[in-house]
Amino acid sequence: MAQTRREFIKNSALLGLGIAALSPLQKMLGDSYQQILSASGRKKNVLFIAVDDLRPELGCYGHPMVKSPNIDALAKRGVLFERTYCQQAVCGPTRASLLTGKRPDTTKIYDLRTHIRTTMPDVVTLQQHFKNNGYFSVGIGKLFHVGLEDSASYSIPHNIGGGVVYALEENTKLLKAGGKVTNDNGANAESTGGVRMRAHPTECADVPDETYQDGSLASLAIESLNKMASKAKSSSEEDRQPFFLGVGFRKPHLPFCAPKKYWDMYDRSKIQMPYPDRPKNAPEIAFTNWEELRSYSDIPDVGPCDEAKTRELIHGYYACVSYTDAQVGKLLAELDRLDLRKDTVVILWGDHGWKLGEYSSWTKHTNFEIDTHVPMIISDPDLPQGVRTNALTEFVDIYPTLSELCGLPIAADLEGVSTVPLFTDTKKTWKKAAFSQYPRPNNIMGYSIRTEQYRYTEWIDRESKAVKEKELYDLVNDPICKESIVFKPENAALVSKLHTMLQAGWQSAKP
């Protein structure tokens, strides 16, 4: 049986990510970060690294097989957040929420087609906030969703990057041919009624890193760092301009295409098979038919993937994680070579979780723990290194956190809180719950909270406010979520308490 996330976290303690010795500057952290800002005397740069579809299953999170040495090294130089959650487990909405500091019910973005300026024409995005405060803001790759980038967020036009999706002729031909359309079962709000047939979901090609998109993005980001370095390091306060560089890597998003050398890092026969059964007593509305994966050429239209295909897909996912990790390493190495690390806050995050065959299901688009739990690492040169916190945190917290780390004002209308106090007091009493949601057809919204021990979800008719379905999972005693215990008589008082907490909303859960 595959190891659970809780076991991954337990194993990660073996990596020895202890608190490093504090510098005199770090010892000042008793009162507020503003003391450090005053002592450092400069605005720090920000390297903002987004990774598409990345689960919190990396070496630094205790995964026994995934090879991610560069991200692991970043964790040793910063704070690793054990329990961060996205607000909606799909690319467009989660990024819109993170980059505005507002939750989906405020952004009104629940799909992959709506631009933030459509629903919030005057919103100040995270990148725009830094630009408005004197930063040179650059965006490369996937930051907002594809085709939904925001020109007001950047000092120069956003660069989507180059590289190819597929390198092998067999796949490029299939991609051009198209042909098959699979009909969505109504469970996946991402679909618009049909998905065009793509090529194979995996590709192993003996090509250089730069052939595929993420290798190209890394090269562009390194070029951008070099262009901004002289102004960022200028000794003249008048000439110096800090930068906010956002780099959005595409892997491990489908299709799982990576150079052969990354596939060679893994022995497919040793990949552990995922837990295959759906959670007992979970309602049908909680699941999808994973049409995103089914749209690929050799995936069944109905039913589960067999063991061979499951192993191939997991192998491809791991290869893509290691491929993107290598690109992250190139970027961090250049930051060091340019002597910029000492003046740069680095953050790395994955936009949502991803099912790799768990519950005989795939991709995201649900409120399950495995879809909403995300990796987040923040490294600040003035703060303790190699620490981790188990506090409940959310993506909406990133906007105020980076603002505080860089001495920028924090807008009162942001819907998260700065995590800076956790950098030096990792066991500080913190949020009572993290909140996520996912829409379903017929105006149904699934609202979910993750507390210290439980994940509780209600599927609500948004017009009548009637609760249509409920779920409850005990993450301490059932970390895989094998069974929803919401209807057990002995849990009635607990369900009532969690219902009240969910109804009270995120404001009541703040630290």
C-alpha cells in the first residue's frame, strides 16, 4: 500500500531539517519584522516560483522515492509549511485567489475562462502591489491561468516562454489529428461539454532540458535575472530597483513529458500502488470522472486504469517533478552566482494537489485532502533557516506574508493573514481551520474546512442554502480518508460544531 501523507511527514523528520544557528539579526525577532527591515536597510527582491499540479510529496516532505534535491535544498534555507491549503483545487481559480489575496467567493472565479479584470476590474494583484511600490515586476511562464495573464501586474509584457509540449513525432502527429471528444459527466466544472482528444499522457524523449517548456522557462528566467541584477545590487539608493520575478513552471502538469534522464532516476517496478477504493459513505458528488486524463489517447473512456498504466503515469509524474526540480536548481544557482540570494526572498508553491490513482481516480477538481493540500516553502535571508511549521496556512496568506517580508503595506481587504510570526515560533497558536471549495453543476458548491484533526465538507445549493450532502474524515486516525464518518451517531455533536465553524467562515478561524 502506498504511504500516506502523514507517513511522508513523519519520515521527513529523518532528513534533519533542524533550526540553524541564528545570526545576530535573526535574534532581534522578539518584537516585529519591522525591526529587521530597519536593520537591513533595504527592500528585498522576490523570486516567486509557481509549480503546476505539484503535490506536497518531495524529498523535503518525506517522500521515500521522489528525487527533488534542489527544492529540498531550498527548504533547508527557509521555512517549510507542512499544512498549507489552496482555496480551490484547479489552476485558474486557485491562482486568481492566491494572486489577489481573496477567496473564490470574492473573486467570483470558479472556472478556467474568467479573467480577474472581468469580475474585479480594480483589484491590485500581488505582482502589481510590488510594482506600485517601486519594484520591477516580471512574469515568465504560467502564473495566472494560460491566456488569462494580467498586463497591469507587470513592468514589461508577460513572457509565456518557449519549448514544446511533445518532442516525439508520434505524439505531435496525434496532437494535430485530434478527433475524439469525451463527454463530461457533469462532475467537472472545468469542462465546457467536451474535451478534444490529445496525444499520449506520457513521453520519454532523449532530449536536452531546453526542448520542453520548463527548460525554456528556466533559461528565460536566468536571462531576466541577469538583466535585473545590476539595478537590484546598485549601491546607490537612487538607482537601485528591487525586482519581483514570477516564474511559472508547467510540470508536473499533464502530459507527463520529461527528458529521458529524469525517467531513468526511477525504477517503475518499485513504485507503490495507490489506495484504490473510494472512501466509504462518500457521496457521488464528491468525485469526478477525471475527464482531464481521460482525454488522452490511451486512457480508458470509462473505468479505472490498470496497474501497468497506473505505474506508467506515476513514473511520468515523478520524472516531471525531478525535471522541474532541476530547473528550479538552475534558477537558484544563478541567484547565488549573481550574489543576489542574500537580498532575495524566495517562495516556491504548487497550485493544488493531484490524485495519482488514489480512490481509483486522477487529477484534481475535488475537495478531498489530497487535492487541496499543497507544498509551500519560503526562504528569507534575514530569518531562521531549515525550519518547518505544522500550522494550518492557506494560499491567501501569501500576499500579506510577502508584503510584510519586504516592508510593503498590507491592504485591509486581503482575506488571508501574514505567516511571518510562524517563521520564528513554528508552534504558535494559529488558524483554527483552512477553507477550500469546489463548484458542481446545478448551482451546487462544496465548502470544506480542514481543522487540526478533521476535514468536513458540505455540498450546498447556493440558491436555497440547503445542505445536499456532507462528508467528514478523521485525518489523525484515518489519514488516507478511507471512510466518511459524518453519519455515525457518536459524531453528531462534532458534526454540529464543524457545521457552525464552516458557516461562520474564514474570519472566525483567524489566529
